Amino acid sequence: MLLENEQIAIIGAGSGGLTLARRLHKEGVNIKVYERDTNQQIRQQGATLDLHYEFGLKALRAGGLMEVFRNNY
């Protein structure tokens, strides 16, 4: 794998950042997620995860997150 011995930093613990983190983690990639806000109400959040079938939902499925998604939204 291309990222086998690499360390990856993901900036932002929103839906997109956490979905990416989960997907990389499942592939055995060493990741660290950074989030500066201690409360989601502090400021307007950044970009959202696109939930079209071929993009966001595909990413959630690949990360094994569909059950969590269904239970929370």
C-alpha cells in the first residue's frame, strides 16, 4: 500500500474528516485527527459530507459507518 509506513494528519473532525479517518484506519494507515474547537456550537462549521449515492454515501459504506449514520440522522 502506498501509505503503509506514513503518518497522516487530518485537520478537522467534522463528518468529512472523520469519515476519511475511519476509511484510512480500516486500511491500516497511521492517522491523527486534529480539531481546534472544543464545542460544535462555537462557530459555523466547515464543509459537510456530500450525501449523494456515488460520493458521501459510498464513503460511509466503505468506512463501515452506515449503521451509525442511520442511528443518528
